[in-house]
Amino acid sequence: MKLKEIGEFGFIERFKPLFNDLIQDNQIGIGDDCAIIPANETEDWVITTDLLVEDVHFLREAITPRQLGYKSLAVNLSDIAAMGGTPTGSFLSIAIPSSIDVEYLDEFMAGYHELSAKYGVALLGGDTTKSLKHLTINVCAMGKCAKGKARKRSMAQTGDLICVTGQLGDSAAGLKLLLEKSPRIAGYDYLLAKHHQPEPQIAEGLFLADISEVHAMMDISDGIASDLKHILKASGKAATIDVNKLPVSDILKNAAQTLDWNAEELAASGGEDYELLFTMAPENLETIQQQFAERFGKPLYVIGQIADGESIVSWMKGDKKTELGRSGFNHF
Amino acid sequence: MKLKEIGEFGFIERFKPLFNDLIQDNQIGIGDDCAIIPANETEDWVITTDLLVEDVHFLREAITPRQLGYKSLAVNLSDIAAMGGTPTGSFLSIAIPSSIDVEYLDEFMAGYHELSAKYGVALLGGDTTKSLKHLTINVCAMGKCAKGKARKRSMAQTGDLICVTGQLGDSAAGLKLLLEKSPRIAGYDYLLAKHHQPEPQIAEGLFLADISEVHAMMDISDGIASDLKHILKASGKAATIDVNKLPVSDILKNAAQTLDWNAEELAASGGEDYELLFTMAPENLETIQQQFAERFGKPLYVIGQIADGESIVSWMKGDKKTELGRSGFNHF
């Protein structure tokens, strides 16, 4: 049987039961943005790992080595942000083809260090080895949460509002510009930078984890159409999203108009935004939105609501039902 | 500049200073088999990561998927054994080319589970993704040590005996049989199994970490000629090894005779034995050797001694000086 018939999550479901009895009662393993492990009486560890493969996750000729170093860590710190954690350390493994020289690696490490220093994340170890063809990078990152306060995908409650911490679709638009070898339209550099150097929402995650109304949380890596389903499945809930409320940047709107793209579809299905997707009880929404805007200088966007039912997303355009053309990335 | 001009360790030395100020005083980062991080008042975490790349670390047609799953975890647990730690959890990242089917992955996970279950190691998370060509596996494993008891490479003392927990060179011989497409000589399967399914010396590491005479410790992944230098450099010491005392299996001796190989050279320079290499004060040697033999049914081999001086290994054959043809694997 081919892997693409069952996909990444079908594969995980095959082996997960085999390992169930090795997990201790006070640990949370596979199935969330991070594993959760008791640290001490007041804190939990949150730990994640992400693999980046050349020509699958990035094109070496398109991303600068400095951006690649930054992004390799950023996608991991984003998972820690999604738990409401503070990142503390990372482990970097890198398989290096002979076509890459030391100067490239110096730049890669400078980008990795730039983000490490921003959040005081120690580089604690790693592995460097040869690769015959593709540059391949694995990062394992760890962080800490106040005990029992990590936000899990399973925590969504009926009536919760569905929110995101920032604009969607810019990263996917940047990738599309690259893959379609588009002309250098207005906003080209902005959209490519959103794709090549995402910013983990660490401070936003910590802010949200401190608010009791905030329930389920995850980061947006495959696009909300795909990512939200994980929250719904884990929580046993349904959801309604109003496509009109998806936050889309003016730059993306203009690019979509110029190139005849569907900006809403990119915002709903495009991956790698690395904003946070979360659900929260509707009480005190205005106060929380105001505090968020004051603290971060950007709005907290409400895009839909959690409901009872099977784990299906109903897409609305105002009052009318609508359908989505794609459903996020399928990795295989 | 090409990476092979400076090698893996030259590369690490380039970026390590950049990250120094991010390490906390109570953490040990890059430079040992594992990082050491405080866990609680009585324990430390020991954490390691290893990357395995197809056609660099293994040949897909030679190793069974079950062996590959087992080995991917084993090489990491070996690093935890080298600190004297008890492994507790792992994270598995895997980049999968389309030529690999689900049945292959089922077998891979069965092998990974077999070793996980042997030591009660929980699979806590991971990442699965596509690869365009080579199967690539990264494991990050964590374990615990009694506080302050982890054995570091820097702990060797002048006069210490240099010891190993098992026979050397079998794994390198297995690889050589494969690469030279050798005929199926006597012991062929044994030597290949030593290469394809190494056994991490967890119980041996715990036993040794409990003995105050045991000082520096590491696992043998690149061959003692190369690995011992890390202990010497970290400890600021020199060493003498008696080639006559290198423990070589009868199977390897016979294979070497049949195929005109140098068994001593394989034992000294061949990689991937995953036995433990350690130094210990000579007091109570006989008692410790006796306890080790009773507990593990194999001898504790003394192969040399630590001395004052620059980090150089002097190779002896009894009383006479000798030279080694190779010096372990160079990864680039």
C-alpha cells in the first residue's frame, strides 16, 4: 500500500496504539503541537520536533541561508507558542550535501542564532552529517509551561469563538509567487518574506495562555481548513467559519487581484502562516481584544464559532453556505 | 571553503561560541554524548539527537526495515547509556520517499517499538514528511540521571585505566562485508547483525555510573581511535592503548584471516560498536571486573591507561610503539 493512500495522519494512527502502554499517566504524547511532560511542582515541559527537507519544504535557490536557519527554529518555536509555552532550548540535526560550503552554513547558523537570541533559547546539542543530495534539517525544541496550563487541541467547548492572532494567506501567496515564477508585482518581497521568515507568536501564546477564557490552541502550519479539523477531532466538536471574516492583508488582496488568485482560498487553505488558531469563551471578548491590541499593536480576529456535532467545518460567506476548493496541504 | 576541509567538529567549533551566552550555568550543552539539564532536586535530564541518512548511514537494500527502526533508536539510547542515564522518551522524525510503502513503515515501527518496549521508552512525538529521494530519520531521545552523576568526557584522570564493555570491530566488519560484496564466509550473519542491530549498553551504563571509580564515559560510534580523542581533548590528557588488549571476537579473527583483513585495525578504527568506552581509577579493579562479569556474563576489558600530556593516543603492541593506518570515520 502506498503511503499517500493513508497520508501522514493515517500512518500515525497505524502505529500509535502499539506505543500507548509506554506513555505514563502524567505525560501527553503524540497528537498535539507538543508533548507535555512534568518538569517540577510548578512547571511542565513542552517538547516538539520538525523536519525540513530541501525541495519539499524549501527551495535552496529561493530562500537565503540566513532565512532558512531562522525558519528552521521558528517552525518549532511556533509549536511551543501554541501550547502557551516559553521556549528554553533546542537540538539541531543537519544533513549537508557537498554542494553546500562553510560560508552558507555560517549564514544558516547566524539566522538560527538570531531567533535563538531573541527568546533566549539555548542550542543544547545536535548532529551534523553528510547528505548525498538534499539539505535536511531537524530541530527538536523544548520549553516550559505553568503546570497544567498548556493549551491542548482537545479543549474547545461548544459556543467558543474561533480566533486567529494575525493575517492569513501571505505565506502561501509567497510560495505561490515562487512556484508560478510570477513577475515582481507590488508586495512581492513582503509576501516572500512572510513565507521565508515566519515569526513564532511566542508572546501572543503566553498572553493567551494566561487568559482562562482561552481553551484550545494550535499553530497554523497546514492552513486553517486543515488545522482546525485537528481541534474539532480532538475536542469532538463542529465549527462554522465566516470566510468574510478571514483576515487578509491589503498586499495579498492586491496581489490576488493582479494575478487573478482567490485570496480567501489562500487564507483558508494556504499553509505556513504560523499564526495561532485558538478557541475562547465569548465572555469578556471586548476586554481581551482591547488588551491584545494594546499589547501587540494588531487586532485579535474572530473568524467563527465552535458548535456541537461531528468534526466538520461549515464554511459561510455571511449568511450563505460556501465550499472550499482545497483543504490545506497533504504532505504525501 | 568546503566543509570537508574543516570536518564536522571544525564546523561545530565555528558556531559554538556564538551560542555560549544562551546556555545557563546549570546546563551542559554541545560537546558530550548528551546535553545535561536540571530536572528536579534529585535528577538531571540527559538528551541527545542522531540523524540517519540513507546511503550515508545505511543501505536500504541491506538492512531490514525492522532492524533500521531498532537501530534508529538504539544509536540514541547508546548516548544516554554513555552518560549513565535511564532512557524515558523519544521523538521520531522521518522523511519518506514515495518508493517506500506502508508495509515497510509498519516493520520499521515494529523494530522501533521492540527496543522502546525493552526499556520502557515512550514515543512522545515526531514529524513525518515526504522525501524526494533518501529515507532520512532523526531521533531525539531523553533520559534521566541521578543529579550530578552523569559521566562526562571531561572527567578522565591521570592514571585511570581505559576500558570497554565489549568486543570491538564486529560492526565495522559487517559493513566491510557489505561494501566489498564479500562471499558468505563463516560468521557473515553475526557480523552483519552487529552492524544492523546494535544493542545500547543501558544496563552496563547504569552499573558503571554507580561506581565512584568510573570517571569519563562515552559510547563508541566512530571507533575508539577517533572517540578516545574526544575524552582526551575534553579532559586535557594523553593515553596509551595496547593493541594486543583490544577485545576481538573469534568470529572477526576468522573473518580477517579468510579475507586478509587487519582485525586490530578494524577494532581500533571501525565505527558503530556502540559499546561504552570509559576511564576508571585502578583501585578495586578486580572487584569491579568480577561484579561486571557476574552481572553481564562478559568481561570488562582494560585496553590502556590515561596519562598527563597533550591529547594524543600512543598505540602500543605490548612494549613496542605502533601506528594506526586509519583514524576512525570522517563524516565528510
